[in-house]
Amino acid sequence: MPSSEDPFFFLYRAGCPDNVIAHCRVVHDLACRYAALRPVDRELVSWGAALHDIGRSQTHALAHGQIGADICREYGLSEAVARIVECHIGAGLTAEECRAEGLKPVDCIPQTPEEKIVAHADNRVRGGTRIISLEERLEMASATLPEIIVRRIAALAADVERL
């Protein structure tokens, strides 16, 4: 098990399954590649990407983002890390969308470059550990999600790529 100086330690501590940890490692590596080329807080991206799915230690439902943020706060991690975890779902959810889904009505739209990078990297990893193209992600989203969410995912991708 990694040390508490390693963000992956907290995934083990929370009881995340191995497949979730493997997914988090791929998202972490991709997010760190994006961050390396941009003027962002690279350590924050590293921690947020590593921990983005910590809530899956308790549920695989949409609520895992908010639950994961609460876990991060309980562990005494920074609010910035908790917000990345809270905002990583797709391209985020508005407070009203959260309410409609039975979640706490919190604005979970990624705002900071670090939040956006992690959400975008997670959107690009499917099947656990497979990195997909943006086109493939948008095609998958179009098949199951409302058009407003698909447009939000596309806008997030364009924003991150432009950073």
C-alpha cells in the first residue's frame, strides 16, 4: 500500500476496488500529461485525478462524486481536491441538475483549470483503463445523454485543449 504522502493511499484507505484504482491511475496519468503543458497547479491536478473516483468505495451511482468529495473532506484533504472530486462527473452538473437526480443541490460545474482537466481526462477514459478519442466520447454521450450535456462535454474538451 502506498504511503499517506501518495494520493493513491487514500483510495486504498477508503476501500476502493482494484479496478477503480486502476482506472484512477490511467485518469491520473492522462490528467498529469495535460497539466504538464499548462500553467496550472500540477500537484492539485495529480491529487484530484488520483482521487476523483474515491466515492466509488461506497457507490457506483452518480452520487459517487459528492460522496467522494465528502470522503476527501473527512480525510482532511484540501477543499480544492474535494471540489475536483465533486465536479468530475461528465462536464459537471448544475445545482438544479443535482437536485433533479436526487443529489445535494450543489453547483458541480468545473470552474478552475484543474477541475476542468480532471473532468476532461476522466471523460477520455472508458472501459476502466482505455483512453478514447474525444469523438468516441461524444458519440457515446450522444447515445445516452441529453443534448445539453453533450454540448457541455464538448465545450469542456475545447476549453481544456485550448488551455
